[in-house]
Amino acid sequence: MKIAFYAPLKSPRHPVPSGDRLMARMLIDALRQAGHEVSIASELRSFMAEACEAQFASIIAAAASETERLRTLWQSLTPPDLWFCYHPYYKAPDLIGPGLAAEFSIPYITAEASYSFRRNEGIRAVAQRHVLRAIEQAAVNICLTQRDRAGLVEAAPTCRHAMLPPFIDTAPFQQVSRGDTDGGRFVTVAMMRDGDKMESYRMLARSLSLVADRPWTMTVVGDGPCRQDVHDVFSALPADRLLWLGEKDASDIPGILGESALYLWPGCGEAYGLAYLEAQAAGLPVVAQYTAGVPEVVRDGETGLLTPEGDIDAYAAGIRRLIDEPVTRQQFADKARRFVGEERSFSAAARRLGEIFEEFLEKTT
């Protein structure tokens, strides 16, 4: 099929890296691997960081202009076979696809759509009405986590939905050659920004202070507007235990992971975290919290340890356990690499997308 792909939060071509941009690119690659022709329909970003009526009015006008552009293009050429929208939510609704899909009688699909009843105030409520209509119109809403699926069903009980577990391109990570890695070599890869990321950095620093009696070093990959704040929360730890690499190119990450033994990231408020899958694909057990979407990508007691949310003592105990138990650490490492390679690869995602399309698109034709 010819698929018009649209990501209202952040285009796959956006210059700033993030998990959202990465997942959009992954979906495009998986769709292409499944044999579809995928093009990015629009670069329009409907993201509204703060609730602002004037900004939303400007976005609405820009979306109307984009709609007219695509309408004219599709009338002169062949329209796509379906519209695929990635991650519409209250801050970034799809203001283009639902109308065009209805006008040209093509299926409309969402992936990782979400709905929050808490956000139904002011202009956010207006934005969410667009999200809800898109969810209800969709031939299928593809959910990456059970939490998102539950939220959609609560908001739109009759909506059509299907599960697609988060996935990555496993090839660069499974080529990593792992030697006899010291169990005290830790690594994390995360942006340095306010909110949940900063909370995870705070929790990580406090947890590491509780295992100061063990020999370890911590490699931190990442950068962002809170760089100094992150450095400050680690300032009580010995400087020679910390290696700050800053932002690295994606091609460098597999090698960095391959030099480590444990992937540490508490994951406060984490939607799911593709970095967890990358670490496991490279053969690293994970220590994270049992919170938000993290259990969707880390198997507790098999590929890593998930500790109770907010429990710093338990998190530190998880780190200590995997330092002290090399056999357990190796068992987790082997299972982690197998789990991602067999179940969370492009080929697995392409197969699952084919099953979803076969089931739900037949119902719309």
C-alpha cells in the first residue's frame, strides 16, 4: 500500500533526537520492511507546549493550509491507500488526517494515540476533542503499551485497537561482541531535560550513593538544557567514578553499551523507553522501576530487575544484587539479548503490522 505517514508531535526528519522521533522512524522502517511504500505526508508540527488559544488558532490555520495543499495534490495525482498518524495526543492532535481520510474514503490509522481526562480544560479540551474524534474514526488504533490501550478504551469504549509491542532495529546491537565485562561497569543513555528525566537522574544519583561500598563506574551518555543540574545531583559522588560522554551519535551507542555490564535508568514516567530495548539487545541486564510503560520492554526477573516505584533503597539493592551475582547477571544478559532479538526486532514488528492490517483493514473495505 501507499501510506501517508504523519507525526504531529515531531516529524521523523526533525533535527533534535528523541525517543519520539526514533519511534516514528522505526515505524516507517517496519512498514517498509512489510512491503509498503511510505511517504511523510506533512512536516507541520501541531505541538503546543503550553495551553495558548492564540497559538492553537495559528496551528489550526496552518493545518487548514496543509489540508488544502494535500487535497490539491491528491486530486491531481493518486491519493494514498491510508493515512497513518503516529502519537496524536492533547499537546499534538492530528488536525489534517481525519478530514482528508474521510474526504478521500481511505482508512485512517493511529499508533500510540493517547487520551487524558485530566487535560480536559480550556484549549486543551478543544485539542482533545480532535484526538477523540480521530480515535473513534480510526480503522484501528495501534497501541504500544497496555496502559495506552486502557486509556483509549476508557475514552472511546467502541474504538478499534490492537497491540504492537515496542521494537527497535536490533542489528547494530547484536553485532556487539561482549567479553568478560566487570559487573561494576554501569551505563545510561538519556536526555538531560526537566521533568521525568531529571527525576530519574536524581533517583539514580541517590541510589548510587547507597552502593558506594561496591566498586563501580558510571558512564552517562546524554545532553540537554539541564546538563548542569544533572552534574550537580551527582556532585556528592567521587568524580573518578563518573564518565560524562555528552551527546553521542546513534552509531556510537552500540559500542558504548558493549563496554558495560548493567544498564541503569529508573524510568520515572517513562512511556516505555527504547533505550531499554537497545541495552538488552546489546546483552545488558536492566535495573529500572516497575512503573509506567517500563514493564512493556523489560521482563522483571528475566532480563532485568524492576523495583517498586519511588523506592530508592530497593533500587540500590537491585544494583547491588547484580554486581554481587555474576551468574544471575549473565543469565539475565543472555535472556535480554534473546528477548529483543526474537520478539522486538523489525521483522517481528513487520509481521505484527501485517496481521493488524489484514484483520482491521479488511473490515473497512
